Amino acid sequence: MMDKNKLVYSIMDTLYELSREISEYESIPRQYGTDDEIFMVEAHTINLIGENSNITISEIAKITNRTKGAISQMVEKLINKDIVCKEKDLKDQRRVFLHLTDKGKQIYDYHKKLDEKEYSKIIKKLDHYSYDEFEKFYQIARDMLGIVRGGNKGE
């Protein structure tokens, strides 16, 4: 039986491997019900806009832990593909809201259905784990995320 330290090392190695696999998967553009090639980061941005009416670039940057500049560039690409549109706030002209176009809504709906299908496959393959085990894993993963985001500065 492995001691706790070795187990944590093994978990971290597995998470790094999982991260590399996800990164590779995300680097391949895909089509989500239209002819447009969409990268995963764009699809997730489309999801955020679809799920949050009147969201701003600043809010997306905060949620995704990216810079406003990076989000602005991506949003401009999505605008040029007629997936996203901007609308000025009538009360505060400096504030700009993002919305999905009809094509954006089509991509959003397609991606949501695809996620449901893929997540169902994962749930089925992990069915031998109990709800409590999933909940404990979720708590540990959230704690680890907090540690990583904290950066362990000075340690």
C-alpha cells in the first residue's frame, strides 16, 4: 500500500497527464453544427455568453482567469464569424454586453447536446464510484485548484 505522500505525487502526475491530454484535445478546431471551425476555448466562451445574458468581456476574463485583452481578441474573432455581437448598455455607454447571434445560439445548443452526450459516457464508465466518492474527489480537486491558483508564492 502506498503512503499518502506517494499517493499525492501519483495523483499530481496523473493530473498533469490529464491536463496535457485536455490541452491537446482543446487545440483541435471542431465544427458545432455550422461550417465554422471553433476551438474549445471559443466554444466555452460561447457557452458563457449563452448562459449569462448581458455578460461583458471583463466578466468573462474574470471567470476564465484570462486577460481582458485575450478575451477581447477572441470575441472579435467570434464577431467576425457572426457568432457573437456587442450591444452598448443604454444606461452606461462605456459598458458593452455580449450576446449570441442566431448562428451563435445554434453552436451553443449543439455544444450543450454534445457535452451531455460525452458526460453521459463518462458517468457510465465511472458508475462503480459512489456519489460520496465523487463528492470527495470534487472537494479535493477544488482544494487543489485553490492551491494552484494561490501560486504558493514564497514557499
